[in-house]
Amino acid sequence: DRGIKVIATAYADMGFDVDISPMFQTPTEVARMAVENDVHIVGVSTLVAGHKVLVPRLLEALKKEGGEDILVVVGGIIPPADNEFLYTQGVVGVFGPGTVVTDSANQVLNALEQKSQSIYGN
């Protein structure tokens, strides 16, 4: 869990309000927690190649919980060949090893801005 703690701390240092869930949550548990905490984006960290199963289930669970407007990003050990699959599922960012934290934060902010513009027309 070191990687997620480093990322969460860096994002918090940049002004993001970061909530960290307990490790090994099911997609349903993550979705419920995200909706209850009124988050704007969920970051999924996976090091066990579960992203092609867990991320679609998370996106489905978010819809069932009323959180279809919550964006999802994925980090961890993600083979580049899987990026397109994740994007077609609805993920707005994929961040593998070596991603510069400020670059990922900028991509997250851009995704949030695009979402805001589509909702509010600004």
C-alpha cells in the first residue's frame, strides 16, 4: 500500500481532499463508500492484474449506487495493451509505474473540468 499512500499524500499536498479506503474492498464496497462520501473521482490501485474484472464491476456498482457521475482512474501495474479496454469501459485515466504525479493530477483536474463543463455548460 506504499504506492497509494505516496500518491494520496502528494495529491493532498496539491490541495486535493483525499479519502483512503481500507485495502481489499469489493467494487460494491468502494462504490458505496464513494457515494456516501460524495467524492468526485475514485482512484483504483491494482498490482495483481485484476483491473479487467474489478474496474468494470466498480463502474457497474457506481451506477447501481447512484454514483454514475463519479469518475474513475486506475493506477498500478497495468499492461499498456489494457489501457484501451479500460478507457472503453469509462475510465478517465490510467497511470502506470513511472507516471509523474503532477502529470496525473493535471489529467485528473482536466477530467473533472470536462465533466463540469458537460454538466453546467461552462
